[in-house]
Amino acid sequence: MAETAPKRALLTGITGQDGAYLCELLLTKGYEVHGIKRRSSQLNTQRIDKFYEEPQFRKRLVLHYGDLSDSTCLVRIVQLVQPDEIYNLGAQSHVAVSFESPEYTADVDGIGALRLLDAIRICGLEKKTKFYQASTSELYGKVQEVPQRITTPFYPRSPYAVAKLYAFWITVNYREAYGIFACNGVLFNHESPLRGETFVTRKITRALARIKVGLQQCLYLGNLDARRDWGHARDYVEMQWLMLQQEEPRDYVIATGNQYSVKEFVQLACEMLGITIEWTGEGAEAKGIDKATGKVIVAVDPRYFRPTEVETLLGDPSEAEEKLGWKPKTTFNELVREMVEEDLVLARRDQHSVGGGFQSYTSTSL
Ligand code: NDP
Ligand code: GDR
């Protein structure tokens, strides 16, 4: 019997957190995975390098240089790969950074989605290529309904969210106008040990682990009262794939249905590290003191406040459960534990380097 060709997926943002988890999921499912990576002056494929070392995956993973701001390269890659599925995960994904680079963020996060959808049309692949757009709970911004579901009105609060609003609607429009199987996954925050170090959860687990082993004195944060619905990236990429395996394309909210504050995240991470933290002050004056040493280990630096903040987000995942049978597997406690444990290993490794006379990298600008 002739072997059937593997399904082919094209991922933008393959070098990011979700890209790495999705890449692994698709390779495990037998896909041929093509990824678009940006040229960088330093290596930027650390999260996916391990797949090249796996003999069973190596042959089915292909990387192409490209950029979401460059439509000619996107058309060329889509034409070359003829993908069955495109997952548009690439983005300038940091909300605070989007206030500093609003135009770039609009170009990559908003128009980037259009460029890819148009590449599908230009290549005549409307009937073949399914499209996943990485939409976000940031669309709800100043929340109009609790919990947020797919019908909740949007009220974006940052250049990032406004750019993603455009990407959301252009995805809907290309589905309706050209019959492309295109879906938005409106994902609430999802984290992991692979999370970028400047997002709040990873910043917390990394810094507290380094404080625990004596490599850092204090963790500086912004709004400690912000509340988020935090899930695990590994669970969420499964849902991204599931959405493209349905009979009909539609948009879904992906969340856990539970919410915690930044302060509660810090508190739990401290407990897991055996640090007893005592809080004093409120708002910009809030401080976390290590009870054992009396030292301030968490403080607020207003530099991390945003011009417009999203105070609270809480998703309703019931539709994903009813229609797709999807439920997040990892609890909040398990997520925080996994991140803390991995960062403690990294901190101890750094501690050994320092003991051996090497410098350890502590950025105060994270
Ligand atoms: P990351 O920031 O970890 O990864 C972003 C990826 O996009 C990286 O691979 C990055 O490349 C790439 N990228 C950045 N700019 C460009 C560009 N101009 N052209 C091509 N690629 C580019 O994000 P996540 O993995 O956390 O998120 C994936 C997607 O999901 C993003 O679109 C994000 O906005 C969205 N999202 C994320 C959520 C979350 O909680 N994680 C929740 C909701 C939505 P490089 O490695 O070179 O920087
Ligand atoms: P978010 O994630 O903005 O929700 O966007 P982030 O982790 O950056 O912030 C979450 C909340 O924590 C508050 N906060 C801080 N944030 C950062 N980064 N650094 C700090 O020091 C700090 N102190 C407090 C923030 O103000 C905010 O309220 C993420 C990204 O992955 C987006 O791409 C994605 O779309 C959304 O999640 C859903």
C-alpha cells in the first residue's frame, strides 16, 4: 500500500513559547513542520533546537527565514510549502513594549495576519489551507462582561490589543469573503518554563529562584493587583490544533475559568521555594519582606506600570469543552510548581558558574 504524505503545517513564531510546544505536538502527530524564523544577530532557536537532535523529528522539521512585515517572503514560503495548515503565532507579543513600538506592533501583529491570509489567496490555496490566528484575551481589555466569552464586546487597551483586534476581524472577514477555513483562538494568558523572561510569571519565578540561591536581592514589579486567568501553554497548543480539525471553522475562547492576582502568584511561588513573605503597604508602596531575613525581596517600580492597564481577565472555557471536548489539564498550582522548579535548576546552574569564577547575567531592566 502506498504511504500517504504527512500533513504539512507552517508556523510563524515557531521560535517562541507556543511555537515550541505546537511544533512538538505536530511532530509527534506525524506532521511535516515548516517554521518561519527571523534573522537575528544571536541564536534564537534555543526552544526548538532539541527537535533537530531527535532523529525521528529531524527530517520533518524545516526552517525558513522570513518576517511578518515582508509580504514577498510570506508569499514565497506559502507557495513553496503548500501547507495544509498555517498557525500564525508570530507577533511582537509584549503588551508594555507595544506602547513603545506601536507602529511596528500594528504592522507585524495586525497587517502581518492580513499578509498571510492574502498569501493563501495569491497562491490559490483557499480550499486547501486552514488558518489559525493567535488572538488574545487582551481584546477584552476594559472588560464589559464577566466571565469573558466569544460574544463579549471587545475594548482593547494597548497598541498590541488594537493590532490584534484588526487581525481578529480580518481573519473573520477572509473566512466569510473567500471561504477560507480560518479561526481565531482567543487565548487567555498561558505560561510555562519556556515563557519569555519579561512576562510577569516567568519574571517572578526566575527572580525568586535567583533570590533563593543568593544571586539576586530584589524583584521589582509593576501592578501587583492585576488579575489574570493563567493556564499552561502545553494544554493551549492542543486546542490550537483541535480548532483546525473541526468540520466548520469558528472562533473559541481558551481559558481555565480561574483567576489570580500577580501578588497571589508571587505568594505561591515563594511558598514553593520555602520563603515566607510578609506584605506591607499598598499600590506603589507595596513591599514583600522575607520573614527569615527581614529583607525586602519584592518591591514596586512604577516604571512597569502601563499607560492603560488591563486590570482583570477571566475567561469562560465552557464552549471549548462542550464543542471540542477540551479542558485544561494543568492546575494553577502545577503550573507555578513546574516554572519554579525549572527556574531553580537554572539558578543553581548559574550559582555554580559564579562559584567557578564566571559572571552571572542579572538584568535589572526585565
Ligand atoms: P512569544 O513572544 O514567545 O513568541 C513570539 C514569536 O513571534 C517568536 O517566535 C518571535 O520571534 C516571533 N516574531 C516576532 N516578531 C516577528 C516578526 N516580525 N516576524 C516573524 N516572527 C516574529 O509569544 P507566545 O509564544 O507567548 O505567543 C504566541 C502568539 O500568541 C503571539 O501572537 C501572542 O501575541 C499570542 N498570544 C499569546 C498568549 C500568551 O499568554 N502566551 C495569549 C494570547 C495570545 P523571535 O524568537 O525571533 O523573537
Ligand atoms: P499580559 O502579560 O500583558 O497579560 O500579556 P504580562 O505577563 O506581561 O502581564 C500580566 C499582568 O502583570 C502585570 N505586571 C507586570 N507585567 C510584566 N510584564 N512585568 C512586570 O514587572 C509586571 N508587574 C505587574 C501587568 O501590568 C499585567 O497586568 C500576555 C502576552 O502573552 C500577550 O501576548 C497575550 O496576548 C496576553 O498575555 C493574553
